[in-house]
Amino acid sequence: MSRYRIFNTQDAIEYAREFGRCFSSDSRLSAEEIGDGNLNLVFKIHEEGTDRRLIVKQALPYVRCVGESWPLTLDRARIEAEVLLRHGEFCPEHTVAVLHHDAELAIMVLEDLSHCQVWRAGLIAGKAYPKATAQLGEYLAQTLYHTSDFHQPSQDKKADVARFINPEMCEITEDVFFTDPYRDHERNNINPDIRADAERLWADRPLKARVASLKHAFLTRAEALLHGDVHSGSIFVDEDTLKVFDAEFGYYGPMGFDVGSAIGNLLLNFCGQPGLQTPEQASAAQDARIQDVLILWQTFSRRFAALAAGNRDQALAEPGYLDAFLGQVWRDSLGFAGTELVRRTIGIAHVADLDGIADAAARARCQRTALALGRDLILSADALHDSGALVNLLTSYR
Ligand SMILES: Nc1ncnc2c1ncn2[C@@H]1O[C@H](COP(=O)(O)OP(=O)(O)O)[C@@H](O)[C@H]1O
Ligand SMILES: CSC[C@H]1O[C@H](OP(=O)(O)O)[C@H](O)[C@@H]1O
């Protein structure tokens, strides 16, 4: 019989005391449930009179934001813990630390990062984190390179592809990223003011053909162990720190999906700026987001190339191949970034960068920008040969 049960705050306190190994036995602990994501319970445990804190995260047997009508595998908690541990081997400075996990209870104990801010909230508030995009590029290069065939021995990699197969979570992405937003589906969440724009997208056959090819890449290309949902709400930052968390969608997939999700979320913030701040502030923030995208790609691609210079596979080390491969990752990233813009605007899961805009007319304008830019990125990914071409495209949306 399974030991699984849904935790309350008292269970979380006892669990943290036993497995967190940082609280003294006679200390008084308090807990609050702080989960604001779509899927899980998250408890913050605090030792009274000290600054010692831990996080206890537990998967529910269903999608939290929908309810018990959408059952969901508990194995996602094992995957999340194991992806974070694996990414932590290669990039400990930018991966949240997993202190303990238990697959049967679908639970993990994490370092507490509440001294940092969720990046999305910071970007919406107009805060600058000058190191963040280079740090994220470093995280992506380290984790994607070290779990790819450029580094992993072939048999080890295939065993890991099986270990991280994650079919149920991938199916969610396959549906909510690549399928639902391109047709009239009950799971979509569409602002009535932009319904006509969504309907135009549903009739756009060249666009849907490109989305089909991106979905096909997501279904078939096991290039590296992805985080699987690198959005700005899955990243904590402060002036010096960047830490990625929430990796339950991890699996072996195309690298451009992680890079593109990160770029897409920077661009969602770019699109929301005219509705979030004064025109002068919005203009400066949009410049900053364009720079962020460039720095992210530059750091990722340069670090990846430097790591791959020492790669083990003689055939993959053939001169010219690495450049060709990174060119493919660039094109994939732009396409996947486009699908992130579209799905966060009219699909099931939205973002505060757009939905948080108070004025309804401004919100609709920014959502239209996100849809149009998303469409453009998907359709023109193969023609945007370098970052200069991307800057020109983004500048035309300012
Ligand atoms: N390690 C952590 N430290 C501090 N807060 C955290 C930590 N992990 C999660 N949280 C908080 O809990 C929220 C939900 O966590 P998340 O992992 O995104 O859940 P879900 O899997 O349901 O999306 C985050 O937005 C953040 O506020
Ligand atoms: C019904 S799952 C939709 C959506 O939820 C996940 O987001 P979060 O990290 O905020 O929990 C993921 O992006 C899924 O696509």
C-alpha cells in the first residue's frame, strides 16, 4: 500500500524537522502553504526566533488550478527532484538545492529562496537584475551541454532518456503549448476583446504548419535533459543570485525548447511594458529586454561552444558541426519562443506581465502585440540569421 497522503501544515512541519536537518529538536516551527503555481502544494517552514527556513513541496494527484477532474501523475515529483539534482551537479550556483526527496510521498525538501524575488514579479515591478540573463545563459549552457551527446557517453545518455521519460507531463506541454492555442479548445482562456485575433490565428495554415514542425521536434528530438518550463516564474533572483526551480516538466528534448521558453518570457514582459509602466519607463524596459535576449543567447552559445571544444565524441567534434548545431538551436529557440508568446496569451496558463495590466484597452493592445510577435517569430525563425535580424524584428514592435 502506498504511503502517499496529502500533507497539511503540521505534516509539513514534522517532515521538515525530520528530513530538513537544519532545525534543532526543541525549536518551535511554523508553516504556511504558499503555493501559487498551477500544480502543487508548497509549504514554507520557519524556525521561530531564527532565520532558518525550508521549503516542503508536494505533488497533488491532480492539477491544482483545475481540480480533481484533471488527475495527474505523482511521478512528476520524482522527476522534478531528479532533474534538479542532475542540473545541480553541473550548475549548482544556479539550481535550487534539493535536500531530500521521497518518490512515494511525492515530496521534496528544498532550500528556501524567499530572500530572493521571483524574476517575473521583479520584471513587472521594473526592477533591474543586471547579472540575471548572463547567469541564465550559463545555467542553460551547463545543464544542456552536460546532459547531451556532446558530453554524455551514449549508453548512459540512453539510460537517462528512459529514466526521465515523463510522458504525462510532456503530454500537457504537447497539448497546451502546441495544440490547444491553434484551435477553438475549451481549455483556452481568451480575452473576448482579442477573440478575433485568436480566430485569425486558427485559420493561419502556414503558421500551423510551422507549429506542427516545432511540436514534432518536441515529440522526437532527445537532445538534452531539459528543465521543461524555464519561465520567469520558475526563477528566483537578486542582485547577485539566480536560481532555477520547478523542474517537473523535465525530459530529454530539443535544447531550443528551454532556451526559447526563457526568451519567450523575456519577450512577454517586453510586450506587456506599454501597459505596465509610463511611456518613458516602458521604452527603457523594452530596450533592456532586447538586451536581455541578446545577452542570454550570447552567453548560452559561447559557453556551450567552449564546453563542447573539449567534447568526447570524435564525430561530433568535426570542424563546422558545432556551429551548424548551434544555428539549429538558435532557429528552434526563436520558434519555441514564439509558441510561448502565443500560448501564454490565449492558452490555459497566462502570465501576470499581460493579465496584470489594469487598463482593459491597454491589456488587449499588449496581448495583440504578443500574438503578432509570437506569430512572426514562429514564421520567420529560419530567416532571422543573426541577433541583428532579431533586434530589427523586435524594434518594429516597439
Ligand atoms: N525553494 C523555494 N523557496 C522559496 N519559495 C519557493 C520555493 N519553491 C517554490 N516557492 C514558492 O512557491 C511558489 C510555487 O512554486 P512552484 O514550484 O512554481 O509550484 P508549481 O509546481 O505548482 O508551479 C513559487 O512561485 C514560489 O513563490
Ligand atoms: C495546467 S498546466 C499549465 C502550465 O502550468 C505550468 O506552469 P507553472 O510552472 O506556473 O505551474 C506549466 O507552464 C504548464 O504548461
